[in-house]
Amino acid sequence: MAVNSPIPVSSDLHAVAGIELGHAEAGVRKANRKDLLVLKLAPTATVAGVFTKNRFCAAPVQVCKAHLEQLVADKPIRALVINTGNANAGTGEEGLARANATCDALAGLLGVDAGQILPFSTGVILEPLPVERIVAGLPQAIANLKADNWFNAAESIMTTDTQPKAASRTLTIGGKQVVMTGISKGAGMIKPNMATMLGFLAFDAKLPQALLNQLVKDAADQSFNCITIDGDTSTNDSFILVATGAGELDITSADSAEYQQLAAAVTALSQHLAHQIVRDGEGATKFIEVAVEGGKSVEECRQIAYSIGHSPLVKTAFFASDPNLGRILAAIGYAGVDDLDVSKLNLYLDDVWVAKNGGRNPDYREEDGQRVMKKSEIVVRVKLARGDASASIWTCDLSHDYVTINADYRS
């Protein structure tokens, strides 16, 4: 059960004009489960994405990047196809051939070019993609295409997730209504750049390619690139923004108030979807924000925050509700900020002042720390007193169930 994250309600997920979604049970790895998804886009849509920085990036990631780099005005991206159960990673030239075969098959069914298709895969690494099952399932997915199919779409991309992840927002910008809906998946092998995650967010405003390219990077940097569950960067991570252009709002400048409002809304929804991933972390029982303030730079603050968030000793202490808070200080100390003056550092757990000027706060009481550690949502706040920069990352605890889930993942 995800930490304080209710299962999305299908009726709360709004259809976005200019995009239809269809799912199928293709039996990619297991029978009788939704494991194939097609998103069909209007010709007016623009698409942008950011992807894993893992050098072993999966075949579909390589194909997606190539297709986005080769975009031409009269041949926009017209569809996305996602399978779960098999990552098609570590599969060499044969993996690329199978990813391209998936694009070819869907393009033929939709009457577009293969270069107008973006493929995505998630699941087990180092196994051949059963492309024949995917191709056989595509007609069923196309037959299921509907604008209000976001909940089924969210279920179709799950792997070890315990529940689907989806959300919608409706807002007014410049007097015009904008609808946006997104889905994501991920529960383990989660670390920034990106996580073992897929995220897809669509809105009905019109946005030129250059602006969308910038927006997807900015939104990812403040959301999906600020989460960690276990410190492992996957091979398949992808976050895609789709501006369908089917609504009334038309934005042409990054300097406009309308763009700023849209960007803020996209970032907020992206953060919500990213938080759902952390809340559903494999075996997670606690949702933890690590906020570092008073740094010389955002990068420095994140470096320290991730050192805390990645530490198995810190994460297991949170699972046990054990205020063994010296572990947090140790993680700060080995974060790699060589000129850090720890004598100016202050550490808080929610409202509890734990460490004062680099040492134990004389007023700190163990029972206060334990009170906070027993909560399901906790904020770790570090004040460096060396600048004006700040940054937050979101993580979870590390439980017995994490080991069990990953030990049994392929069975």
C-alpha cells in the first residue's frame, strides 16, 4: 500500500482533447494483465522528452531519441506505444531491431511513418522483447482507443507498482481553459537522471517545439529528477510532454505570463506524479522530504540531500523509527562538499531541532526525535549557513519488503 497516496479515481482523470489512449493484454510476460498501451496523438501535437543518462540505455530509449531528433514539420509524432514486462535493455542490435519492428507495426496500422512513433518499454532487463506478442496485441489496443481512458492507461504501464499513478488539473490561463492529465510508473530502481520510471503528461494548449523542449527539461529537473528510492539509475527512464494543440490557448513566447502559468502547472503536476512514485516505493512505509537550505548553490544542496536520501543506514533507521540521527550527520559529512563548515550546521526533524551548530542541541530530547520518526511523512531539514541556495529531494525508507520484492522480481 502506497504511503498516504489514495488510488486515483477514473472519473477524476480528465480527457485531454487531441489524445486517445488504448490498452491491451498482450501477454508480454504474464497472461491476463494490461501490459500494452497506445497513445494516439492529433496532427497538431508537439512532443518532447527527457531520458535516462544510463550508458546502457534501452533500445526503445535509443529509438525515441533518434525519432525526436529527426522530427520534420510535416511529419510530427503521431503515437506512443508502451509495453510492460520486458525492458528491451541489454539486448544489442537485436533489441533495436525489435523496437523498430514495434514502430513499423503500429505505423502500418495507423497509416503513418515509423519515424512518427515513439516506443517505450519497462520490465526485466537482458531478455529479448517478445515483439510478436506486442504486434499481435496492437489491434486490440487500437480498438480500445478513447479520450477518457487514462486510468486503464496508468494500470497498463505498472510493473512492481502496487497501484496506478495518475492525476489531472484544469486551469484558466489568459481567459482560456487548459486541461492536463498525466500518468507515471515506478517503484524501484529509482534515482534521478531519471528514475526507473515512465511519465507521460499531456495538455491541450499549443506550444512550439523549442518551448516544449525547454519545458520538459525544467519540469523534470524539479520533479522526477528530485526523487530517489534506492539510488539505482535505470536503463529505460523516460518523461514525455505532449502539447496536443487541440485547445484554445496558443503560447509562443517563454517571456509571456501565460507560459509562466502553464510551466508552473506542468511542474506541479509532474511533482505530484513523482511523489506518487516515491510513496509507492518498493516496501516503503514512510515518505521523506530532505530539504537543504543555505547552500552556495542548488547543486551543492542537492548533493547533500542525495547523500542523506541514498544512505541505507539512514533509510533503515527511518523504517525502524529509530532516531539514530548521527547517521544523517555522517551522510552530510561524506557528501563531498569539502569546504563545509560543520560548526555552522543545524539539523531539524520536522519541528524538532536536533543538531545545533554542528553538535547535539542541548535541548534535544530522544522522545521528541522518536515522535517524529514514527510519523508516515517526515521532513529532514538541513541548514548550512553558507549561502542563499536551497533544494529538496523526496525519498522513502528501506524495509524488509524491499529486499523480498527485489529478490523475487523475476519469478
